[in-house]
Amino acid sequence: MATLTIRNLDDEVKARLRVRAATHGRSMEEEVRAILKRAVNGVTGPDLWAMSRQLFSGEDGVELEHPRRDQDRAPPQFGDGSTE
């Protein structure tokens, strides 16, 4: 495994990283690995679902009218409207 040293990291960034790591229940080093992995690999699958739920939680959504289901719709009519 490789080792990476980051110099001149802003104190505020380090403090926020420490809080973020504690929130996720892991060390700052592990948090940085997770952040870098996600940044390089992109977000897919369960992470994408969790992110979308987090972004849109609390939204009221949109009310849509339900289509009628009490009868079959009329079949399409294929007339003699050819362009020949």
C-alpha cells in the first residue's frame, strides 16, 4: 500500500475532517481514505441511493393524478390515412 502525506492543510479543514470522521465512527485517516476512494471511483449503487435519500429527505414530492384503471382503454384505430 502507498503512503500519502498532505502538507499545509488548513486548520479549519482538519477540524471539520475530525468531526466528519467522528460522525462516521472512524479515524481521520480512514475517513480520508473513504473520501479519496469515493472521489476517484465515483458514487454508485447503495452509496448513490443513500446520497439521494439524504439530499431529498423531507421533500414533499409532487402529487400526480392516477390514471383510471376501472376500464380498458380503447384500442388504437389504424385508418387508411396512408401518405402514398
